[in-house]
Amino acid sequence: MTIWRPANFITVKALALIWQDDALLLTEIYDDHGNVKGMRPLGGTVEFGEAWRDTLQREFLEELGARISLGSDHFVLENIYEHYGQTGHEIVFLCHAHFSDGRFYRQDAIPFLEHDETECIARWMSVAELKAKQIELYPEGLMERLTQPVAGSAVSRRYS
């Protein structure tokens, strides 16, 4: 198991919000002892000179061998957090997306390897299930964003 600490500089991330009914595709985040401390949508770090939308396409191809279609709208969260006494700082682009290949929606768990060869598992989990199990959703502020009502319209997880 790799011990992870935040970088001492601002990182830029891109994460995809992929829904199956009321469940969001999330990967487990572990503490130093191998215990699940939270979950987050899949995606990764934006590389220098790379557009965040290209990051999502690259990350899903590299890690899952999957193509995704991205929605036209997105939002950005600034995430400043503490992890084992170290401060982390991220700017996170989040975008609704869906798999081009429907077989991913038929899998309860989707195993994949991170770039450092860490074995990971993505699972479908509803916001209600996260709350009931008291599992943190990262980045900070995402849970509030997903559950806040949108003035004048219904919250849509689909796009055209």
C-alpha cells in the first residue's frame, strides 16, 4: 500500500459524475491503515498543457479502457483540506458524463489500476447510501452541490 500525502502546491483535477439511476460511480479513498475513509468520482490530475475535458477522456481510457461522453456543463470546486497534518489544495472540475459502452452500467464493482499501480475499485453508490453509511464524499462540498435544489428547475443528472 502506498502512503499518500498532498502535494505542497495547488493541483488541478477533473472528475466525471457518471450516474446509473440514483447511484453515482465512486472509487474508495483509503487512510494509511487501508481503511475506507471516503469516496470520490473517478478522474485524475490535469497535466500541463492539457484541457480538463481531455484529462477525463485520457484517465478513463488509461484506467478503465473506457470511452466517455461529457456533458456540456460543468462546475468547479476549490478544495482545501487536511490529510494527516498536511494541507492539500485542489481546483476540481466536475462534469456529468456517461459511458459510451453500456456494459459498465451492468457491473456492481469495476476494478482498475491507478497510475502508481494501486488496485482500486469503483462502485455505484447513491447519495442516500453514502449518508446512511456516514461515508464522506470527496472533494469537500460535492455532497452539498449534488443535494442542493436548483432554483427554478429540477436538478438534472442527464444532458443532451
